[in-house]
Amino acid sequence: MKNLATLCLLFIPLLLLCSISVTNAGRIIPQLIQNHNKLLFTSKFHQIYDTSKYGKLQLSNGLAQTPQMGWNSWNFFACDINETLTKQTADALVSTGLADLGYNYLNIDDCWSKPVRNLEGHLVPDPKTFPSGIKALADYVHAKGLKLGIYSDAGVFTCQVRPGSLLHEKSDAHQFASWGVDYLKYDNCYNLGIPPKERYPPMQEALNATQRPIFYSLCEWGVDDPALWADQVGNSLRTTDDINDSWESMTSIADINNKWASYAGPGGWNDPDMLEVGNGGMNYQEYRSHFSVWALMKAPLLIT
């Protein structure tokens, strides 16, 4: 990407929060706001700009009027997650002021469930890592003014070989809603070769049928160019393969995502994957550029 760093630096003054790192169980360390004595924005900042004419994606479920912001467990913790970590992270989002700036989704990624369903065919939280269950965790997160996200897969297994939701869409959506889940990341592993256009709409219909507003994040890796067909399916659409914590990965993904810029808008946003900011693979200037480019692309800002 030509002159990417120069381009990013021109826009840095527009951004206050430029980098955050989760370095241990729930401890979030702002990397780039240390020179600011006080915040310039109120808790309403993420609601004040008009995006009504942005793009073509308009899933009318009342969600995603702006790109989602929050935290996701995967890029730093991978499968090493548990309810204590999740609660500590919820506490940290509030205590650091990030929640007031709109970072209000707390998303658990893969590995939260047992390897098999129960005898009734239901998903079961891993009792070793989530002994209180997802409903109790959702209640804790909601009490902080935050929203809880969970992970499943449009295949027979998740990417880490937990039960997927393919052919279980209705029962799993009902279960997520009964737990108080607010967000679903829906991955693309072990999909039996069934086209994404056939696998992703059933979960959207099942989520809507629960009558609970659940943000639907399609993660089909851009395989079938979801911007062209998923305008009434998902609130955010992965346009690329997974990011890794390197300058080469970040810039190449930004170039791919840029192709679909005109399709992003309220109700549905292009998703070039989560932020890697603070995870150690890039330097300070590269992370600052990474954050800036994601903001310029109207991409989700999900820290790890």
C-alpha cells in the first residue's frame, strides 16, 4: 500500500484513542492517550455523526447504525479464556472510560463451549472455564452497561472443533437469546462445502425469530464477496481472511477491504477483521497506522 504510513499520519490528529492493549487477564492499557490530560469526547460522541447516506448495506434490525466497537478475546487469548477474564475485561472497559466512548461489546470467541452437545442437542458452556454459565456472565456484563457477544460457526464444528450451528440454527439462536446474548460472530469452518449464501441466512432468520436484537457478524472470510449478496443478512461482513499481527498482513487486508468501501453503511459494515493493536508484532507507528486505517475504512474497532 503506497505511502500508507504517511497517509495515516495525516489523519492522526482526528483520533484520540489510537491504540489499546490487553496484556493480561482483563488489564487494558491505553498506549496512545498518555499525553492527553482529559478526554475531549462525551459518551454520546459515537452517535453524533450522520452516516445516513454512506452505503448500500441496510439490514433493518435496528442495530449497527455505526460500526461496532468493543473487545474480542481471540487475537490475544485464543482458547485461553474463562469467565474471570471476561468479567475483568468488562470492569476494565468501564474503568478506563472506553465504554463511555462506545466500546460496549464484550465478545467471547471460540472455545467457550464443551466439545459436544448435551443429550437434548443443546450447546453447553465448558464447566471448567465458564462454571457459572453464559446467562450469569451476560447478567454481569449487562450490569456494567455493556453487551455480551458469543461465537458459533456456520458449519458442523467451530474452527477449534466445538459444536457448530449448521442445522441447529433455530435451537441455538433461541438458546443465545435466552442467555441474554447481544452479538453473534458466525464463522466459516467445517462447512461441508455448502455455499455461504445457503448457510448464513438461516441463522439470521433464526435470530430475528427470537425477537431479541442480536448483532449478526458474518465471518465467511470474503469467500463469496458478501458485500454483493448479504445486504439483508448481516450487520457486519468479513471481507478478508484472518489478520495476523504484522505490517504485511494489515496492509494487504486493508487493500482488499478497500474494494468494498462503497457498500458499507448503517445496518451493515465491511469487516477486515479485528484490531491487532498492542499485541506485540508491530511497532508503535505501525499500530497507530493500523488503528487509523481501520477508522478511516468505517471498520469495526474490536480490540483484544
